[in-house]
Amino acid sequence: MESPAQESGRRIYELVRRRREGTISRRAFVQAVTALGLSMPLAAMLERRGLAALQESAPSGEITIVLPRSLVALDPHGAQSVEEATAVISSHVFDTLVVRDAATGELQPRLATSWQAIDETTWEFKLREGVTWHDGTPFTSADVKASLERVQSLEGPLAPLWALVTEVQTPDDLTVIFKTSEPQGTIPVSAALFFVTPAAHSNDEGFFDNPIGIGPYKFVSWVRDSELRLEAIPDHWAGAPGVQTLVFRDIPEVSARVTALETGEIDFTFGLPADQLPALAENSELRIDSTPSYAYYFNWFNCSREPFTDARVRRAMAHALDLDTIVNDLLQGVGVRAQAPIPSTIFGFAPQTPYEYDPEKAKALLAEAGLENGFETHVIWNPGSGPQDRELVQAMISYWAEIGVTVESREMERAAWLDALLALDWDMDFQTNTVRTGDADFTLRRLYVSSANRTGYANPELDTILVEAAAAADPARRQELYAQACKIIWDDAVGIFPFELLENYVYRTRLTDFVPTPSAVPVFTSVKIAE
Amino acid sequence: MTPYLLRRFAYAIFVLWGALTIIFVTIRIVPGDPASMMLGAGATEEDVAALRHRLGLDEPLPVQYVQFLGDAIRLDFGNSLWLNRPVLSSIGERITATARLAVTAMAIALLVSFPLGILAALKKRTFIDGLVSVVSLLGQSVPSFWLGIMLILVFARQLRLLPSAGSDTWKHLVLPSVTLALPLIGVLTRLVRSGLLEVMYEDYIRTARAKGLDPRSVLVRHALRNMLIPVVTVAGLQLGNLLGGTVIVETVFGWPGIGRLLVDAIFNRDYPLVQAAILCITATFITINLIVDISYVYLDPRIRLQ
């Protein structure tokens, strides 16, 4: 049995949580907590700062973080908008309407408190009241409208997610309405990647060299390719962050980065190569959080080129690979065997029947397709795209040789590889891919509808499913449709989907309360420094 | 000297134009496209085409070339495609960092190689001479990526005396500049030694000695000054190389120099940035060469600039 005091405590906690989510109004909140015996000033403080107000919560200390790739730009709307480094900084300085919970994968309120599809082509977002930019200006729907228009006009990699939005309406300061030309169920999903920047300044020259933000940290300074500093906002609406100063340093060389971590020069890094991890795991001053990520490997077939026009040949190639052995030998700690054309972390994931390692079956399939003597082909790939990529290509090539298929490895520099890839000028393509939004639409529709023509594979049935899944507003219906899409892509072997990747966050044990995220965009707001 | 300088200036313009033209053509010949790099693997053909149009990349090459030369004459290099900011401010930041590193490395190299070279020449064919030769040979042959990582392991990881990477304080400057200086020490020590040995047998040295000058002033006033020309020439060329950026050392030590910027720009097919960076590096090289040439006059009064 709860004591009355515990009972009121629990109810206050619940009210604060609901107020944070925006499901009750400010007035209802203050009335409810004062009814539980809290004084008006305390109620107002709770309203403003949440439970943080009740804790010993002043941010303190400094931590140094090194991201796997150098930060190029702070503008979260332009050419760098999908770069993880840009997203990490933006997640602290700016904010999104909704956020994907790192632990559960569910969409949670952030700058928006609620959202709903009013009709097939209209999404309405209610915005959080009382939020201000770091310069004190109130946050309003005009900021959201200006930011979205900026994303569209800059034509960066995020623009396609919003291509169907024809109009952004702002009936009042705290309501935003997105009108789309066709039904689009993915608007809330896309909103989790959409950072709002201040309407008044975003187009100023040099604004993103010294931005005014809205997130839990404010921008202090940035020396390109050297160091970026952020300071905590102690009275942030979502509560005070744990650490006062975040320093992001640039150390591109892996061994220098690992040394800096071991000597305590830096506190946190990730994206290290597999061969570095065993030694780090033995170090008692370090901790490794390993978590499934949004990234995975695939080996596509050019389905418009002989002999990969024949699904039997594609399946034969899949049966030729001993993936369990490859994972054991090459991907310990950084990858696991994939079960679908998208990773298990993604909304829309549905596990499929694995292609067993069976060289005899593979040869039989080739013989059925009239290729009993095997054939010659090639694979294009871009070094550095993922862990152990060179070793993986070599391993796959030797397995394929065993069923009589001679594969030439065509290693290409990224820009040249991208040219070849987009021109469909290849037999097979081996690469990593990341489902940025955490939603199957981002990968499946973009890459597998016939009109995208990315693999030469065309299937009207799949097109219908993917288009309907993107349009549907009901998550359950979308899940069902993606399960069908996963099955078609897997069974038709448009590609081999061998591995999904793990993200390994490595940090000094003085950091606590870090929440690992599958997105490779870690957020440090929850982190505290142990005494 | 003025007509000489004017001629050198005209020559410099010609070299700059040549360098710019070569880079303009080569970066466009290699496969890859800035628009598709900017949009990433997810972009559709229409997206890429639209961006190419916006960037003016769909114009015929001669049109782009004329446009580019016109802009270059006005020193307007435009915005970096990849960084989305004026290329000149990016290059300015980077060249300052590179200059800091290059000048320090060169200073260390000169301060070490002169005493070593003189010592080796004076103790010709002794154990000390042999030791200096071995050390300078090693300095020249050790690859800088290996040396850099070894220095990090010893001084950052084991001894914890110096930081492993970064560029904030003088401490950050030590390891990368020593890494860069070591091969230079190798080259310069050998030059000082052989140059000194050569002039020591010249008649004027014998005369100076015969006059009864003390050995120190024979060495400093008569011998050293006369062997400076090859040393200054090589040091000048090497300084030019260092100022052009040292990609490997910059990468190993996380130093924000122009070499890394240029390589990243090339990988991203960032045409404006590559072009402006090459122009800057070429101009630096030409200027240093000019300074070296002019210094000859002061080092050796027999030389007159024609």
C-alpha cells in the first residue's frame, strides 16, 4: 500500500509528465498540483522547469566528445542535413517537433505537444507553449513554417521527405498545418529529423557560424576542424541537462582518437573499427554500450542485367554465402546477421526466412537457370562505407567462386562509385545504408519503387504496397504493408541483405546515464558526471 | 631590380593561369559530380539535374571556364558547394593553421640541422660523422604517418606529456612539427655537411686561414656564408611544400590545415574550393621562390638579378 505522501508524489510526477507531453494545459496543471497541497510558487516552478526543479540539478562539469566524422556545417537544412555530425550538434542546439525515443523507438512530443491527421492530406501539429529561443524571442508557428520552406528551397538530402508538402499554414502562434498534394502518413516520422531554426535569422549571412538555438544547449564557439563548445541552458523547458559544457573535438585519425580516450583527454567517442574494440573492452576505465543501429549492409543485384534478371540466379548467390561464419570471423561486436531488407530497429521490420548456406542448392539453382558452368561478373564498392568492408567483399567473392561464379572486385572512390551507382552502371553493388528516419518508408519506397530505378527491379505489386504504406496515417496498417514489402524484396532477392550493424559507444566510466541510440546521433542531455 | 620583378610578376601570373587551367580541367575529367555528392545516394535523377542546373554545372565547359577565369581575376571564388560558405574564409582559416605548423617545423629543422651538419663536416670521417649520417638518413627515410603515430604512442599514451591531437595550445604544436621537421633535418644536415666540406677546400678558405684568422671566423664568415645558397634553395622549396599542406601529418594529429581541406574538397568534388585552394598554394609557392631568388643577391654579391 502506498502512503498518502507517496500517493501524492506519484500523482505530482504523473502530472508533470503529462504537462511535459502537453496533454494538459498549464492552468489545469497548476490547479491539480495546488489541490495536492503544493504552494502556488512551487506549482509555477514545477510548471516551468518540470521535475528538474525538485532535484539537485544544476548542470556541472565538462565532457569532451569526438564524433566519427568531422563536422562540416551547422546548418541542419542544407547539404549537410543528413550528416550525423551536423545532426548531433543540432540535436543539442536546435530542436525537432517530435523525437524518436532512443529506447523504445516511439515518437514522443518535443516542440510539438500533439499531432494528428485532420484529413488525408492535412497534418496538424500543436506547438508547446512558453518555449523561447536562446535570445529570449518566443518560439512560434512562424519559425516552423520558415524552417520547412528553407528545407524545401535548399534542396538538400532532406528535401525529398517534404516534397509533397504544398503549403504550411499557421492559423495561430501554436498551430502548424502541413498540406500535402497526396496522402502522406510519414509526416510525423519526417518531423523527427526536421530541426526548427529561428525564422527571423536563419537566412542571415553567417547565422550558422554563430547560431541562436532553442535546444538544451546553447552555442558558444566553433573553430572548424578543431573544437566546438556548447553550454547548458539550466532553465530549459525539458529540464536542466546534467553536464554544463559539451566540447566536441575533431580527431580524424583512429589511433590518436583511441589514445586520447585512454589517456582521458576525451570522454566519449563511437564509430571505431572492430579491431579496436577488444582492447578497449578490457580497459576498466572505459565502458562500451553496444546497440543495434539503423545501418546495415546490402549487396544489390542489377536486376536489369543478365544473368541477374533471373531470380533463381540471385537466390543462388544468396545460398552460396556462409553468413554465420562471416559474422563470427569478421564482424564480432560490430554486426549481426540481418533478417530482412531493413534492420530490426526500423519501424516496419518483419523477419524473413533466412537463405541457408547450401552451395549444392546454389549450384542446382544456377543449373536450372542454364548456368551450370557459372559466369563472370563484378561488384562495385566504396572503401570506408562500413566496418571490415574490404574483408567482407573478399570473403563473399571466395564463397561465390566455390559455386563457379567469378566476381571481380571494383573498388571505387566515393564520387566515382556514386556516379556509377546512380547510373545503374554495375552488376552488383555492395554498400552500407542507413535508415535515417528509423522508418521503413525512408529506405523501401525510396529505393525499391519501380520509378526510382535503383536496382533495375520493377514489380507493380510492390509499388502499390509501398505507395499505400507511405500514404496511410494508421501505424498498424503501415506495419502490415511493410511486412508484405519486406517479404517480396527478400524472396525475390533484389539483393542479399547479409548484416545489420551495431553501434558501439565507448566512453569513460565517469559518465553515467547515457542512453545509447540506434541512430548514430547520440544526445548528451541526460548524461551526468560521476563524482 | 624593378624590371626583374615585373618580369617575375608576369611569369607568376602565367604559372597561376596554367595551374588553374590544369586543375579546372582535371577535376572535371575525373568521374564524379558535385551535385550527386551533395545530395547523397538517395537522390533521384531529377533532384541531381535540378541542382546541377542551379549550380551552373550544366553549362558547356568553355562557358564555365570563361566565367571562372573572369571571377578569378576579380578574386571572386564564390561559395564552397560542400561547406556552403565563402571559399576564401575557409582557406584563410586553414592557411593560418598550416603556416603556424610549417614555420615551426622549418625553424626546428634549421636549428637542428646546422649544428649537426657543421659538426659532421668538422669531424669528417669520425664516429660522430657516421652517427650524424645515419641519423639524417633515418630522418629522411622514416614515413611520417608511422613516425607521427609512434610519437603519439610514446609522448601521449605512455608518458602522457603531450596531447595526441588538436591545435589549441603550443603543446599541440610539438608532435606534428617534430614529425614534419625530422625528414627536413635529414635533408638539410646532409646539405650543410657536404656544402661545408666543399667550400673548406676552396682557395679563399686557405687564404683566410693563411692570414691567421681564428678558425671560428673562418667558418662563420667565409665558409658558412658561401655554402648557404643550396641550403636556402632547398629550405625554400621545402617550406613551400609544407605550406601547401601536409595531409598525412594533419590527419594523424587532427591539425586543421589546408592539406586536409583540399583533399576533402577533392573527394567532395567541390570545384570552387579546390580551385581557390590550388590557386592559394601555387601563389605561396611562387612567392617563396621569389624570396629565395632575391636572397641570392644578399648571400652572394657575385650574383646580379637580370
